[in-house]
Amino acid sequence: MELRVCIDVPDLERAIAFYTQGLGLRLARRLRDDWAELLGAGSPVDLLRNPAGSAPLGEAQPARRDYARHWTPVHVDLVVEDLDAALARALAHGAVLERPVQARGWGRMANLADPFGHGIDLLQFEGRGYDALLQPAAG
């Protein structure tokens, strides 16, 4: 089984620029004029151009795409080696820091919104990373 992350955006060229220059992914190929595949994360990321106001599930559905900041129970976490450098690069390319960088038991986290309203977290693991939450380190 393969996991692919699909992200709807209203402006494909701006999205390619943000996700490549701002987050460090690389453009692998353009599958159509409204679809780009990015690599460089653990799973391919497909950017899909869909205009604001379009119906994601067909015209009979009341929901419409909205690229203002929105909350959804699904978001993207990107693990980075240097949180400060990754955050500066993302902000310079249009991300919005939504609250101060947080220190957690496993490392540090920055909560962002991309230029299209999608939630993205940058994570920098420290020490044992998430394993620090499971059990104390052997002494």
C-alpha cells in the first residue's frame, strides 16, 4: 500500500513555489495542467488545482472549496532537522505562524497555515523523539 497526500490549491504555480522553495519538496512531474507531483517527503504530494467555490463532491453537494484559513481534522506534519531554518524559509514563502513555537517532551513544533489555508506543522525531534513518550530512557 502506498500513501499519497493530495492538497487542493487555487493557484498551482504559487503552490509549487511554496511547497518547493518554502518547504523543500521537489517537483517530480506535471501530470496535467492542473496536477503536479512533488517528492521529498515520506509520501508523494499531489497538488491539485481546483478553484475556490467549486464543489469537491459533485454539484449536488452543498460543500464548496474555501481557501480561507480553515480547520480540518487532517493536516500535514513535516519532520525537519532544523526547525528554525525550516520555519524561516516557510514564512518567507507565504506561510503564517499561528502560535509561538512550542517545546514538547519529544522536541519542538511550529503550527503553520500554508498560503491556501491548510494546516501544516513543522516538527523537530530531539533526543528519543516520540519514543520519549513511551517509557523512560534506560539508565
